[in-house]
Amino acid sequence: MSKRFSRREKQVWELLSSGKTNQEMAWLLKISVGTVKTYIRRLYFKLGVSSRVEAARLFEKLSTKGGLDLQDDKQ
């Protein structure tokens, strides 16, 4: 995948894919729920998806094929 993702976007994507709610992600990442929603909107745009299910499926597909690098990117 050629899109660049920030460290936080990757964290949110991984938590979203594991079934966490926005509130759970906010608590775990120590950010507001509004900030979580912003990261999710950015992910949807970058991924070209419109739902959590689509984002989670893409995460699983890429992570099992080794096409997803969860290392930190400098932004």
C-alpha cells in the first residue's frame, strides 16, 4: 500500500480492527473520543473505505500477507 500512515493512524487502525469502540480506543491511547473519530475519518479516506468492517477486513488482509508495516513513520 503506497499511502503513508502516521503512527497514531496505525494504532487506531489496529485497535479498530480488533473490535475496540471509540471510547476504548480513546482511553487506551489517552486521547479524546473526538480525536479518535478524526483519525478514523482520515483512515477511511486514505483506505477508500466507508465502514469499520471494510477497514478491519483490509487490515487483516494486509497484515496476514505481510503488506502492512506497523513501524512508526516520521511525519
